[in-house]
Amino acid sequence: MDANEREVRKKSLIIMAIIVLVLLIGGFAYYIFDQEQRMSDMAEAFALEKESLFDEYAELSLQYEGEMFRISNDSLFALLSTEQMKVQRLMEELRTVKATNAIRINELRRELETLRAIMRNYVIQIDSLNTANQQLRDENIQVTRRYQQATTQVTQLTRTNEQLTERVTLASRLDAVGIQVTAVNNRGREVRRASQATRIDITFQLAKNITAPVGEKTLYVRLMKPDDDILRKPNSGVFRFENREIAYSMMKPIEYDGEEQQIVMYWNVEEFLSEGTYRVDIFADGNQIGRKSFVLDR
């Protein structure tokens, strides 16, 4: 092999070496670029994973908060509050952890699944509790409605009973009818002048009443002067009428048998009588049973 051939061969080897070196450098550069691209893609994927996990934690926290508005049980509310604070604490940790810390992010993912399972259990409890509470409310409404109906019925029965009692009371009350009042002088003759009257005669009938209680009764008469002052003797007493004690002018005990009965009562005039309109009120069994007015002239 002559010198020219050796020179050509040497140049060929050098060119080949350069080509191989260029190819090696290009391949290494591509490998470096590819690794950097993959690392960039992985970092972006980790960041997206972290962001997605954070959103899921935030959603779970809102679910806890929403469920807390549905309950009135203090113990269950406290448990939900504790779990929500745990979710917020893990959210804060997730906010600060590096996106490339795949191990911790995976642990936080598992924590999220556990918290979701706990949430599902609480939702079941809350639904069950709310259903029971609704049933109790419905039952309470029904009980209240029945109580109101019963109260209304009792009120109606009471009112009816009071009306019946009032009717029986009115029906059983004595009634003084045919009341006559006559002023007479010392000869027993009827007079019209107040100055001539020495006695006032009061006659009336107790009407027949088979519903009235029979037996001994006391009749009271009040003689009212024109100035509404009552005529009474020093030894006159009082009787009860409409929850108070009032004075009487005359009283007379009788034996009542339910049949019509004639009554005569006398008032001996021992005081000055003025002219004007006088009134006679008759009472028995705590009721006013008759009234009559009469006039005495000057």
C-alpha cells in the first residue's frame, strides 16, 4: 500500500469517527431533551394531580358544612365539625406539599377516600335521624290536632252543659206573679197619700213550678224609697245575692210544694214617707223573682 492510499484511508477513518461522534452527541442531546420533556410532563401531571386532589378536599369540606345545616343533634354536630376540621387541616397540608412528593400525595388520596367513607356513614345517620324526627313531628302534629279537636269537643260540651244548666236553673227558679202593693191607713182603707199610709200590704202568688226544689224556703222583700234608700227595721238583717250581702226590709219563711201559693206580707210604717215612686223587689233562693213599682202622692 503506497502513501496515497494510506492517506486516503486515514482521512476516511477520521471522517467516520467524526460522523460517529456527531451521532453520539446528537443521540445524547436527544436523550437529555427527551428526559427533560418527560420530567416536565411528569411535573405538570403531578401539579394537576395535586390541584385535582385539593378540589376534591374542598368539595368534601363543603359537603360536611352542608350536612351540618341539616342536623339539630348537638353530639352529631360536634362529630361533623371535628371531621370537617380534619379535612381543612389536610387541605392546608396539601397546599404546602410539593407536587413531586408522590408518596405523600398518594397518602393524602387514601386519607380522602377514608374521609369520604366516614361522610357516607354520617349521611346515612343524618338521613335516618331526620326521617325519625319528621315522623315524630308528624305524630306530634297529629297528637296536637287530636288534642285540639278533643279540647274543642270538651269546650262545646262544657258550653252545652252550661246552657243546659242555665236552662235547668232558669226553669227551676221561683216566679212571683200578680204582685199587688197597697198603702192603707189605720182603718185598713187604701190611701194614695204618703202622709196617710200606716201600712203597706204586699200580695203575690208563687207560680206553680214542678221543676223547682220543694221544701222550706225564705222569701225576702226590699222596699226602695224614691231616693233608692231601703226601708228597714233596726233588727233587719242581710241575705246573699250575686256573691254579695244585701239588706232586706222583710223576710218570710214558707214551705213550698211546687204548687201555686198565695203570699201576703205587711210593712208597718214607722218612718216618714216622702212622695214619689217606690219599688218592691222580691227574692228567693238567691234569685230576684219579682218586681213592682207603686206611687205615693203628697
